[in-house]
Amino acid sequence: MTDKSMEVSTVGADTIAVPKTPFVSIVTPAYNEKTNLPELYERLQSTMNGLALKWEWIIVDDHSTDDTFSLVEDLAKKDSRIR
């Protein structure tokens, strides 16, 4: 294996490549959450940045009638971990 970011692991009878640094995806449904997402973002950053792993935040906007989608777009422009 030449990829230095991966290591070999055995799962049952299978041998697979896994990241050396764990990767966490946080998925959050959002419906009219424009006022709540900034606080959640601050809390996620505070918690996740202190851990030795890579992470992303996936926000699923369920056709909000407020500006949730626009807020998510703005956050994603500032932080590439937000999708």
C-alpha cells in the first residue's frame, strides 16, 4: 500500500484499507433552522476541532421557508467541511 494516509485492517475474512485518521460525518436535518444552525455550528467546531479526527457536517434542508438554505450556503463558503 503506497497511500500513507491509509492502513490495512482485517474485517472478518476481508482485508480493507481504512484511513489512519478516523473520519466522521455528522448529518443534520434542518427545517426552518436559520436561527439555530449558527449556534450548533459553534458547538460542533468547539467539540470536533479538539478531537484527532477529520469531520464534515452535512446539513439536509427540507425545503425550509426561512433562509436556512442561504445560511448553509454561506457557512459552506467559509468552511469546506460543511456540505
